Amino acid sequence: MRKLMALFVASTLALGSASAALAADTAAPATGTAPMKMMHHNGSDKGGPFAGLNLTEQQRQQMRDIMKESHQKRGPQASDERQALHNLVAAESFDEAKAKEQIDAIGKVQSERMLERARAENKMYNLLTPEQKKQYQDNYQKREQKMKEHMNKMKGQQPAAQ
């Protein structure tokens, strides 16, 4: 179950960083190849690794194209698999073997989606200039530090095991 939760958290983080890369800057329309600051759809800086990179419009368009292609390549959603697991949980008697099978199926779908996202993010990363790559790395390190602090805080709030 911990592996499934870790997989879920990792996929959520990956989604957030790539979404920040694709979010449109609603403050002012871009023209030509002027640098643009990456912003979340509501105008706030999302804080993912692609945030604040001052991308050109050409880079932004290439990233949109990469993500569009990536979304088209992704396989089925895990919702059917999660529904099947829910049906097992809500059954009169619990079939552990079937539950493990469903959990493995969910994990496989999530793993494939994460792999496709990693491919897309690598393509987007390789569109960056050396200065943007440095900023990306700095953003990543800051995000990792925040996650460590958050996880440590959460560990401190958990009740002791009996």
C-alpha cells in the first residue's frame, strides 16, 4: 500500500510540474520570441521545476506540442481499475488475491503514465537554454526540500503505532 501511495504522490508531483510548464500566461499576450515567465492558469507561479524559466513563445509552443503528443500516447485511465478495486472493497467478503491483482493493474497503468510523462518532460527539458536548465535544477531542489519538510512534518503528526 505504501508503494501505491508513493506512486500516487510521485505522479501528482510530475503532473504539477508539467502542468506549470504548459500553463498560459494570462497577464499579457506574447509576441514573437520575447521571453515569457511561466505562470499557472490563475496567474500564480505554480512552483514546479518549469516555473519562472522565462520561456520564449517558440519554447512554449514546442512544449505544448510535446505534451499534446504525450497525452495522445497515454493508455487507458486507471479509473476502471480503481472502480474494480472499490467493488472488491465494498463486497460482502474480501478476496485478497483479486484485490492484489487489481492493485497491480492500477500500478501498471500509473507506471506507464509516469513513464510517458517522464519522456515528455525530458523532451521539454532539452528545449531549455543552459541558463533555463540551471533555473530548472534550482526549482527542482527547492521543491524537493519543501517535500522533505512536508513529509517530516506529516511523520511528526502521525499517531504512534500500537
